[in-house]
Amino acid sequence: MRDTHQTMQRIKVGVIGLVAVVLLIAVASAILGSATRERPIATAGSAKADVVADIAMTNASAAAASDSSGEPLAELGVAPSTSNTQAAK
């Protein structure tokens, strides 16, 4: 009879522990889920995504429209040009 009582007590403790862990995971999931659903706060002076995208598109179209030799590093002066043109004397 004593073994049955001890076994039932161990089962109760195990089930209570399991329920506690599942409840803790549910609370943590709810907290993290609500944190990711919040919209970012737009602070004064921060970049706005649509404006930055428009600037990037404008810069890309301006670079494509300019006379490009296909060597962007040479145009920036970072690397020497590989073209065979001689400088005017």
C-alpha cells in the first residue's frame, strides 16, 4: 500500500512540474510575441524607408545615365582604369 501512495505522489509532482514548465513557456511566448508585433517608433531625425528607397533609386538611375565605362572603382578613383587611352600632353 505504501508503494502505491509513494508512486501517486511522484506522479502528481511530475505532472505539476510539467504543467509549470508548459505555463512558463506559454507566458514567455506571449511576451516575446507581443514585443515583435509592436511597430517601431519613428524618432525625430530617423531615416524613413520610402525616402531612402527613392534616394537609392535616384542614385542608381543617375549612375546608369552617366558615361560609365563599367569600372565603378576607377570612376571613384580607388583603382586605376584598365582602358588603353593615353592622357593628353
